[in-house]
Amino acid sequence: MRSRLVTARHLLSRAVAALAVLLAVSLLLPAAPASAHGQLATSTPLTGTVVREPLAQIALYFTEKPASNAHFTVTGPDGSRVDNGWSYGEPKRLDKPVQEYFMVNGVFEPRLYHTGFPAMVSVAHWPAKGRYTASYLSVASDGEAVRGTVTFDYRGPGTPAPAGWTAPTDGPAPTLLALVEGTPSASPGAPSN
């Protein structure tokens, strides 16, 4: 009887040790790559840069064309919006390809994207020097949410708002919110190129 008890304890301790090793190894393995598509590839201006002259628009380049109901804003140092609508621009070749992953037969496979699809966000005026933030919310072709920000410092001259212009107050369209609600974000971080 005693030998069975010793054997059972021995087996149990070996199982616990094996489980601990398995857990430790799994924590050391890299996380599975995200399957997000449509991410921000680059922007003009780049995040973290200094802008010294007023720009007519902010260019956000994605790995696929943003959804037609995508929402873009640009806010100034005081938090007020200075954006004045957006439009699609001409796609351009990216200086540095962007890698995204796709699930193929149960395995994540990398795919390189060499083309950026722009959203051109018009800026109505530059009220003051300071930190500006361009924010975006869209949905990719795979249904994943694409959201994030590009921040930069403006050190140029202040410019007046156009006559009759008022800061926009609209938010994302309800149809866009319904699409992205509950989906993970495809925002791996700001581009550095």
C-alpha cells in the first residue's frame, strides 16, 4: 500500500513539474502575430515630428483603402478640432513595405504591402503652436477595427479660421461604430518611417 502511495505522489509531482515547465516555455514564446489588416503604414507628418509651416492637409497612408465611412479628426493644443473633412488621395509606393499576417490553413503567413492608400484630412487652420493629434477610426476588409493616432508638434505661425467656419463636432457614423464595436484594434503603433 505504501509503495502505491509513493508511486502516486511521484507521478503527481512529475506531472506538476512537467506542467510548470510547459507553462514557463509558453511564456517565453513570442505571441502569435496579429491578423490585422488595413493598418496605418505611414503619414505626413510622421508621428513625433515637428511641423514648421502650415499644412493644408494631413496624409494618412494605410495598407488598404479606408472604409468610405471612416472617421478622421485633427485636434489642436487646446483640444479643439481643426479638421475640415477628408478625401481619398492617390496611392503611393511605400518607402518601406509593411508586413501584415493572414491566417492560411490555420497558420499565420506574412504578406508584404508596398502601396499606401491615403486618407487626406484637410486642416482648416492652425490656431496655435503646440501638440496636434490626428485620429482615425475605420474598419478593414477583414472586419477588424483600424484605429489610432498620429501626434506631432506644430511650431509654425498661427493661421486664422476660414470665414464662417466652425469646428466640427460630429463623431463616427453609427454604422461605423456598429462595425467596429467589439473588434480588436489594428493599431500596432505609429509608423517610424
